[in-house]
Amino acid sequence: MFRSLVRINQHQVLNRTVNFSKRSASTTPAISEVINKWNKLSTEEQNNITKQFDELQKQDWQRLSLEEKKTAYYISFGNTGPREFYNTAPHTGKVIAGIIGLIGISSGFFYLTKSAVTEHPKTLTKEWQEATNQRMREQKVNPISGVSSEGYTGKGYVTSK
């Protein structure tokens, strides 16, 4: 009884493999055809090919030919649809023009704000900076190499002329 079931199962498996190999050889396009013609195909044809390869991928991958594996990989991860490259010449020009425009706008805004402000902060006066030096000496800030070190001859915090 079990022998007859095993024979029936073996026969069904053999029929599936034969049908699978016939179907895949006749209906699946080669990788070179898919890559070259993918963008020219209609969305219906692309959907049909994608469904076809989804069904093929459900089968045992050891039964797939190398071309079928490459085609399935291209459909899944290739430069199609949203993964298509956008670094072509027209896009490069737009990006460069946008960057130059943004730099120009930000430079104009910077000079506009600089010209609108006429007085400087009081902390930029020479007197304030000298008072800062004196306070740093009193508090002994950075006694090794700073303003409060012995024999210091630098300007300290004085940056104005």
C-alpha cells in the first residue's frame, strides 16, 4: 500500500518538474531582454512578468536556471521604477542651479542683515576686553598658559584695534 503511494507521489513530482522546466523555458524572457526592454514595456506586461517571476520564486531555487535567477534579481532589485538612477545631465544642471541660487539668496540675506545693524555689541569694545583680561587674572583662569600665567605677554581677550 505504501509503495503504491510513494510511486504515485514520485510520478507527480516528476510531472511537476517536467511541466516546470517546459514552462520556464518557453515563457520566461532572458535577462538581457528584460533589462533592455523593461522601460519600454507597458505596465500590464511588467506586472505579468513580475507575477510570473513571483510564481517561479515560490518553486525550488535549485531548479531555476541562472538566467531566471538573474532576471528575478533584476526585477526585485534592479534600476527600475523608484530605484531608477536620477544622476543624469538634466538633473545635474538643476541641482547645480539650485545650489548656486541658495548660496546667492543666503549671501544676500547675510549682507542685508549686516547693513541693517549699525552699532556693535558693547562686548566688542577695547575697554570691555581689557576688563575681561583683568577679571581673568583675578580669578586665576588658565594659570599654565593663559592670561593669569607668569610672564604672559600676549593680548589675551583683546581683539579690537
